[in-house]
Amino acid sequence: MSEVQSYTTPHSQLDQGKGRKPFSVLSRIFGKKGAAAWLGGAAVLLFFVLPILKLILLSFQGDEGLTLAHYNELLQQKRFWSTLRSTAIIVAGSTVLSLVLGIATAWLIAYTDVPRKRMLHMAILLCFILPSYILTLSWSSFMGTQGIVAKLLEGLSPGLMPWSMYSMGGIVFVMGIHHFPLVYLLTLDVFRKIPRDLEWAARAGGAGRIETFRRITLPVALPGLTAGGLLVFLASLDNFGIPAFLGTPVNISVLSTLIYEEIIGFGPSAFARGASLSVLLGLAAIMGSLLQWLLLRKSHASDTIQPDVSPRYVLGKAGKWVSALLWSFLLLVTVVPLSSMLSMSLKKAYGLGLTVSNLTLHNYRYILFENPRVWQAIQNSLVLSGVTMLVCLLIGSCFAYMRVRKPSRLNRLAELAASVPYTLPGIVFALSMILVWMEPVPGWNPGIYGTMAILFIAYICRFMILQVRSGVTAFMQVDSSMEEAARISGAGLWRSWTAVLLPLTLPGILTGGLLVFLTALTELTVSALLYSSGSQTIGVTIFSFEQAGETLYSTALSSLIVVLIAAGGALVLLVQKWAARKGVRS
Amino acid sequence: MSIEMKQISKTFGSSQALHFIDLTIEEGEFVAILGPSGCGKTTLLRILAGFEQPTTGHISLNGKVVAGDGILLPPEKRRIGMVFQSFALWPHMNVTEHIRFPIRTHKETPAKIKQNEQERVSQVLELTGLSKLALRMPHELSGGQKQRVAIARAIAPEPSLLLMDEPLSSLDAMLRMDMRREIQDVHRRTRSAIVYVTHDQGEALAMADRIVVMKDGRIEQAGTPQDIYLHPQTEFVAKFVSKANLVEGRWVNNRFVPQESDGVDWPGLQIATHFKNHGLYPVRPDQFILAKEGGAGLSGEVINVQFQGKEFHYNIRCGSRNWEVISPLSFGMNEKVALSLAKD
């Protein structure tokens, strides 16, 4: 196809929007749009839809036809009911904690003139950026019998013991502080988009500050707040690291850890029982996200409102105190436990005091040089997350481009399908991956399960949507007329991408890629079910150390990972700075 | 370059945006396509640019078919400049880079421009009054300056056809008047044909050599601004372009007798047959003459007045009808008046 472009099929231009163009990347590659659409559709079905169908099917499959036997069996187990109970308590408790912390911090950052907001913002996000199991480890070392708190209490009065993290309360607490940044992020935007004249009108109508917040701000923000709460609800259902580290040693199980134990325990009908548990957990998750979607759709009108970032309440003299309180809370929640974990990792032996003579780098030497499995895990994780990032960058960005410029029912469905693996709890998704790739076609085992290959597939499927979302955001900010201006100025497809589209979208796309990389690097839940000897990841290795009671090694490896994450975070900031310097703005 | 469009139609799914449009644009001609939103004018422009393909019909530029018969020449291969409604400036390029981009990138740029790139850039900067802003980034420019950059970028490679998609609609009223003059100036100095899409009849009347009025995907009337304004052929053109009142009545031998009037008849030699067939007479607000009650003509009552400086805008109720009238004379609210027709 040189000078002259052949007609594409008319139905490809069904929906009328501003960004229609007669050519697409894929139509050039495949010649016919139909072929590309079919191929994409088939891939979506195979990678995103089939696993879920298999999972559901297995949960109903008996020796002879469909049956409810697995569910019946579940409902009769005492273990199931106690798990359900603790899941409910943990999810509800941590959601409430996250909501309270998230709304309070969001209100302070959005509306008051508390100083150093940018740094506070980063400090708040830190709780969520840290992998949950590392946060857990740092808290268990902080509050443990060897930790700082125990020493302090011992000093106050002999026999005084810190509250054990290995309890329902400990799980609720760590989950709550891990997830509150989610509420914070969503609420911050909601708060900033409430026009301040609404509040002024209430004040003019005679309402005081508190009454204004209670009767105006809160009700207007409610859909956003509820959506934030549902997001935390989903994240808590999904979380595996925290209950696995803190609950399993004291026989507290939640749905995600129960599924893990079923599958690892491998009984005769382990997969079937795991599948039916997964269907129940998945159902709860899907209901939650549906509700969240409905709520957010309702508040869609606020999309066009510019967020108002100037402070609305002057703290005055109280500012210092509020600021000090906020900072000490944030430090106490992350930095103090992390340093406790670090000091633990430097000890010669578990139980020694923290003196110079007891310090050693032995633990680091061991995990890096003397234990080949750790080295391999680090390599595996780096390769896995690197490849995942590249594949997601390429496919995710192309898909995001099509989704923005040529919206159709087909690619909307594809996006929905691609979001399923990330919406489902990780453990559920991992099980569905096993079911599909153990035997993709009945009677044919391609040997994907039990190798690195299944981890590659699972990571790419699970994290693809992260890249798609950031790609969509990036492309949305570039009006299609920018590209058309390049085309009309004589630039072909290639040149309009390199000269206009990529320079404008690269920061957003790369940030998405780094997000995928960092998330994949520290992934635990999916890998815990899918790894095999030789394909263990960083998360799995820390988990195994912890299960074997090798606290010194697990804290050392975790400290290393924190350093890696810090480096990655710095890279993200650099990318954003670079973008800002180039004058790119939406 | 002459542009010929033959039997162009366009369907999106089940809705038909254009119905078999025939239109020829001569070299150097300034054509305004005028119509309300949704009339298909932007679709027509995008088909000309090559962003859309016509469902039927064909387009030829200088005798060369660029669209139709299974052919679609992509936009970058037509020698066309385009000014977008939202300016579409690239946030990461400064003013000079915007102008240089099409000169360097366009394969159809004449060799003499390509070789003297720097000279052409400063020439275009000067022509659009941007010389002092050559190194500014888009976010450092005002709305009018952005629009000038968009025009500069479009004319830089000397395209033989310049497309403008409502270029003034995102500017404020004062600036719009200034930019009209500047666009006319650019047209005079470049002599390239311009197709200018707008919903503002004032812009079309002020600048175009020829106006094409569109409605519901069809050409309603085409002609010179005077022709369109003074001699509308359809009710839509009379109302949309001339803001005319459509007076109902009877036609008797080329003379018009308005309803609810006695002893009044108006001469109608120049009125289009469409109105004669429908018993209508289009009267522009400035064609009415207002006089005190008791004078000749239709009798009415002032029901609203707006003072506009050199004239008054009235709403006059005549029987069950409500006419818009412009008059230099002052009348009070509820005053009884007589309406007659100005002599041409």
C-alpha cells in the first residue's frame, strides 16, 4: 500500500466521534481490519476469559456431570465458617481503619494550609508502595519480643509485653495502614473538585465550619468516599501477604490463605474445593467492583471540573501541631518499623541486643552470595518484571491508543476482559491460570505449568490493565487534532508518532511501565501458587524464609527490596521531572 | 488549484451526514461553508482533508482524483494546510518549530521553500506578526497568538488549499473581529484557495468570495455573500443568514398581500419562487420602516426594545405574529406603530 489506500470496511466507523481516522496501525500490519479484530478477540478470550470459565466450571464439576457437591462440602466444614467469619472481621475492620485515616489525611491535604504538602503526599503513598509483606515484616519485627517497643516497655516495667501482631487485631491494623493511601488518593481528588462556593453558600446561610463539613462537604463527597471504601474492601479481600505472614502461624485464616492452603495441601479434590472457594471470593470481589463502578459513574459529571488546589482553611497557630502530628504518625507507621527491620537484619543472631559488637553483614552475604536460590529468585523477579513491563508497554500502549482514538464496543469489551485478572483476588486468578495452562486443550499438556512460562503469562495478564489505564490517560490528554495537524503538515503515520504523539505521551506511558515493573518485582500472591523450584521469585523467597523461621534472612532480603523500590521510585520522579522540564502539560 | 467534489455522500452507521454534495472551488477562491452544528460542514471539510473517506462520490484536486473509486490519498499527501478549531498546537514545540515542521516534513513542499527554509520561516513569522514570539512555547501565548501560530503553520509550505475549521470560535468577540482582518490579509497575500467552515453568518458574509449554506447534509444555497443575503432562495437561508421575518400572505401577480392587513401590498419581483409557492415574504429586520400609529402599512405594538447605540432592536406584535425590526427611531414600550416596507 503506497500512494493509494484501499477502502476499509464501512462498519469500522460505526460510532461517530472526533478521533476517527481511516488508517490504523493494525490495519497496516494485517491489511484487513477484520483479521486484526478476530485475532485480538481470540487472544482476549484465551488469556482473559477462558481462565475464569474453567475455574467456574471446575467448581461445579463432579465425577458424573455438574454438581453442587463441592459447595455443599464447603458449607458443612467448620473451618469454612470460621474463615468466613475472620475474613469478614478483617476486611470490615481494615476498611473502616483505612477510611478514617484516608479521609482525615485527604481532608488535611486538600483543604488546609498544612506545610510541605508534596512531601506529605509522598510519605502517605509510601505505605502503599511498600509491598504488604514487607510492611508486615517490619511491623512484626518492630512489635516483636526483640523489637524496640518491647525494650521500651521492659524498661518501663518488667513483664510488660507489646501487643502481638500475630492476631486478628494485628492483621486489621497492618492492612488498614497499608490500604489507607487508596482512600486518600481517591478522596483527595473528590474533595478538591467540590466547588468552594458550595461551602461558602452554606456559611452564608448560617452554618458553622463543622456543620458545613457534615451537611455539605461530606454528602457531596459521599459517592467518592464510598468508592474509595469499596476499593479498600477489594484490596483487603485480595491481600494474601498480611494474613499469610501474621495469621497462618496462629491459625487465623482468611479466604485467600485458605485457598492457598487447599491448593498447596493437594488433597484428592483440592483443586475443586479451591475452585469453589475461589468462585465465592471472586463473586464478592466482582460485586464490590460493580458497585464501585456504578458509584463512580454517577459522579462522572465532576470529570470536567478542575480540581481546586488552594487551601480553604487556614490552620494558623495550630498548623505546627497538626503538621508535627501528621509527620510523627507517618514516620511511626513506616520509617520506624522499617528501621527496626533493618536493624534486625544486621544482627548476628536472633535474640541478641542491638550493640555494635552484635552487628554484622553476614545475613546479607548469605542471601546474596552463599544461597544460590536467593540470587536466582532476584534474577527471576528482575527478568519476569522486565519482560512483563516490555510486553505490557508494547501491547498495552497500542491497545490504549486504539481504545482512545477508535472507541468501539469491541475494544470496550476487551478492556473489561483485561481488567478481570487484576480485579479478581490474586489467589483466585492464580488458580484459574493453573487450570487453563495445565491442560489448555483436553489431553494436551504443553508443559507450561511448573515452569517460568506460566509466571510470564500470569504476570502479563494480571498487570496489562495497569499499562492500558496509564496509556489511556496519556493518550486522552493529547487531542486527536494534534495528530491530524501533523498528518496535514505532511507527516506519515510513523513521523506523527515520533514527532508528536510519543514526545507528549511518553512520560505517562513510562510511568505506567515502571508501575508495572515495581508491582511485578515484589509480587507474592500469584507467584506463591504458580512458582516451582527454579522459578521462585523474591516475594516467594521472603515468604519461605519467614515460614521456616529464618527471620534474619527474610528481613535482610526485605531491606534490599526496599532499597530497590526506593531506586525505582526515584526513577519515576526523574521521569516526571524530565517531562515537566520539557514543558509538556495537559 | 481547483477542487471538484462530485456526488459526495457520507454515512456513519445508519445516519447520513452528507447527501450527494456537488461543489467546485476555483483557484484562489475563498469559500465559506455556513450552517448550524450537525449540518455536515465539518464532515465535508474532513473529507476534503483526507481524514474521512466519502461513502460515495469522488474528489479531484487539479484534475487528480484523491478520493473515490476505491482510492483514498492520505492527508499528508495532499497539498493542504489546515487550521483547527482548537488550534492543535504541539505543546512541546516552540513557534518556529511549528512553522518549520510542515516545511521539512511535507514531501510536496516546493523545492525553493525547502532550500530557503530559514528565509521562509521568517517570512511566515513576519506575515503573521509573530516575529517577536518566534521562540515562545504554546503555553506562553495568548489565544489570538495561538491562532496566528496555527495559521502560520498551515500556510508555511505554501499549500494550494487552506482548510479552516471554525478557527475563530474559541476566541473572544473583540479578538474575532481582528482575526477576520488578518485572515483576509493572509488570503490576499498568499492567494491560496480557502475553505472556511463556520456557523457564524457574520464571518461568512464578511470574508468569503462565495458562501455555501448547508443544512442536514445538503447544500441549501450557494452564491456570493450579497446574493445569499439579499436574495435567499429558501426559508432556512432567509432565517439563518438574513435573520428575516417570514411574513404570511397571498401572492397576486408578483405583488404580496400580507395576512391581517388591509390595503397593503408589497412589490415582489426579486423574491424567489419558493416563497411565492408557499405564500411567504421574507423581510429582513432592517427592511421594515417603523412609523407612528396611523401611518400606512401593518399596525403593531412594541413589546420589547433593546437600545444598541446607533439603532434600536424591536419586537413588534402584529396581530398574532411577532416581528423583529431594526430602526434608528425611538419608540416606547407598548407604543402603537405602523410597519411598512423600505423601498429598494
